[in-house]
Amino acid sequence: MTEIPDDIMRAADSVLEHAQMSAGWNPLVQRGLIARALMAERAKWEAELATLRAENERLEDKAEGLDADLQSALEVIFNRCGPIDWLRMNYPGFNEKMIARAALKGGE
């Protein structure tokens, strides 16, 4: 069973208290008010979740773009400067990959 978040429980308790005062102890009215309050809270949480998912997707796309930009910049550095120490120190393995790629292009 899914646990109900504390703030939703507090909202339900508040609605229940209001229902008891305004509708007496009519259980049908109380249940209706509680159901409406819980549906409103659920809608709020679903809207917030949709916003967070959209932001997560935007940030993932941005990270992928930045990674592609970095790879392109490293290739430009390699092609202009050759295998320099900075590249070897900061991006181990990239230099060997570029040398292998250059060897393949040269062998064609």
C-alpha cells in the first residue's frame, strides 16, 4: 500500500475538522469533502510531477548537447595541435582514440 504524504494527511485532517463543524456528523458530507480535498491535493502533486519531469528532460537534453560540444572541441584541439600533454592528462584514452581514428583514415 502506498503511504500518503504528511501534507496530504494534514489537508485531509483539516477538511475533516471543517466538515465536522459545518456539516455536523453527517458521514456522507464528510466523505465528500475529504474526497474533494484529496483530489485537489492529488492534482497539485501530479502537476508538480509533470513540471519536474519536463525540467529533468530539459536538463538531460542540455547535458547531452554539452557533451557533444565538448567532444567536438576536443577533436578540434587534437586536429590543430596533435597529441599534446594537456589532452593526455585531462582526457586519458581520448588521445589514443583519435590516433586510432586518424590511422584508419590514413589507411583508406
